[in-house]
Amino acid sequence: MKLSLKISFIVLILLSISKEASAQSESTAVSEGPYIFFKGDQIAVKWVEDGQMKETDNPSADFLQSEFQLGLNPKVFLQNKKIVPEFYQEYEGVSNLVVISDVHGQYGLTVELLKAHGVIDEDNNWNYGKGHLVVNGDILGRGDSVTEVLWLVYKLEQQAKIKGGHVHFLLGNHELMVIENDLRFLNEKYVSAARIMGIRPASLYAEDAVLGNWLRKRPIIITIDDLLITHAGISPAFIGRNLTAKKVNTLFYKKILKASNRRKNELQNFLTGEEGPIWYRGYFIQPTPTEQQLDDMLDFFDSKKIIVGHTSLGFITGLFGGRVIGVDSNIKDGNTGEILIVENGEAFRGRTNGSRLKL
């Protein structure tokens, strides 16, 4: 009996040592950031380097570049904080358009695709002139390079403005999930980093964080010429509510994405539910909308085609005679993927090797 107790005691000690060693190994391996937070009219930066939290206040542009290769002036963060987003998101006369969707933290593959088709240059800077880039939701979730993708898109948005172009990052369901503290699909790397920094994972994207403030200003629905673009799609039930794109974008910003508005009314529950524009999958599963219902959707938004992500396909796919284009090409797996290219009304599948296939 005494021998048995001794063995059990030794086993418990060994398990404890193993768990402690595992935790130390995990902590040491983590390097993540930067996360930039507002402190009144100033900013503070936190990051994790080899398992240790580091922080500094009021960094210079040179510091952000040398440490993190952000390519951003800190003044931009404070300027953007004050901006109220434009809820009316309609653009006309766009001759060059690229759409990428559901990258889920796959930074390397995202950069590869954008470089291959001339959207960014070899130094990851904007190279698309007056063209428009749409990131159709779901940068967050799954992958372990989410922060890198977010800062890339943030930077490209600023650079595109200077060149007369435009970057549109639409809200996806995974952005909303994290904002609402639903962390089921958040990579463990970010949970570990938040633990090391002594904050909750959701605080990485809180309203007092530069990235959190920016995420909460993303539109839900935009139109570019005769193209309607949203993360998941427009359902027949949506049309019955007579909701304009401007009203939806306004409701998300003013009601749904505010930390102070955690209780949702029936309309807000609908917009964030499975029939709403960030969760709907009805184009891909039975029963799909009828031809008349699809006509009604497009007519309501004065559009000819709708571009959606959210549901993974092997490649950019046209459905319903090309009136629906699915652009979630399974980039999330990190193996391969495609981007949608629209030039002067013609649509192409852009591949990682720089080739195009007419859609």
C-alpha cells in the first residue's frame, strides 16, 4: 500500500513538472504583435517577444517600422479614430477591381496572391494605382498570422487613398465573433499572447485598440458599379425587410458593434443571424433561392451580380448563370487560393502563379 502511494505521488510530481515545462515552452515560443492602444490623445504599444511582454508609449514611425515593419505614421491612428465611417457605400466608374476573401490569417498566401497580380509590390506596398481592392471579410479566425494581415490591409488602405485607389475591408462573421468575445475559432497563439500581456483575448480588438476601433467601422454591404458585395449574401428574408445597404451599415456601426449595446433587438438578431448578410449560406445549400427571388435581390440593390465569400469552394465560382460569384477559394487552408479580378466589366480567376482564367 505504501509503495502504491509513493508511486502515485511520484507520478503526480512528474505530471506537474511536465505541465509546467509545457507552459514555459509555450510561453517562450510566442512572439506576437504589435497591439496599439489609445491613451487619450496618445498611443501605447504592447507586444510579446519570445514569451515576454514589451511595451512603449508614443512610438515614432521609425520605431514602428524597425520593430514591426508597419510602414505607418502614428498620427494616422489618432486621425482615423475620430473618423465616423461613411455608411453610403456606392462606387462607380471603377475599371480595375480585385476581391479576396476569407484569408483567415494566411498572411503568406495573401501576399503571394496580391503580388502575383500587381496589387502590391515586392515591398508589400500599394501598387494598384486607382484600382479598388475588396477584402470580403474573415481576416480573423483560424490562422496564426492574423495580426500581420490586419496591419497589411490597414497600411494598404492608407496608401491607396494617396494614389486615388481604395481598399474596402468588409466585416465578416469571424470579425463579429471576436468583437462579441466568441473565441471558438481564434488561434491559440492569440490567447497565449493576451495571457502574457495580462489582458483578455477580446481586448486585443477592443474599442480602445487601433485595430478594434478600425474593425468596428467596417461596412457590411457595398456596391461597385453593378456589383453588390457582402461577406455571406442576401437572403430572401432580407429583401422582405426593405433594408438598404446604408441602413445596414449604420445599424452595425451604431448598434451591433458598440460594446455598450450587448442586448440586441429582433432586427439586430436577424442581421447577425443565419439569414443575415454575414452568415447566410443559402446560395450553396438547398433550398437555394428561386430565380425570381434572386432577381428581386439584385433589383432591390440595382445590381447585376452579387459577390460573396463565407462558404469555401475550390476556386472562384460563378453560380446562377454567373449572377452570384463565390470568392472564398479556401485560402484558409494555406495551400492555394484565388482572387477575383474584374477589369472593364470582364471577370477572371487570378491564381497564385499570376495566371488568369476567364470566369
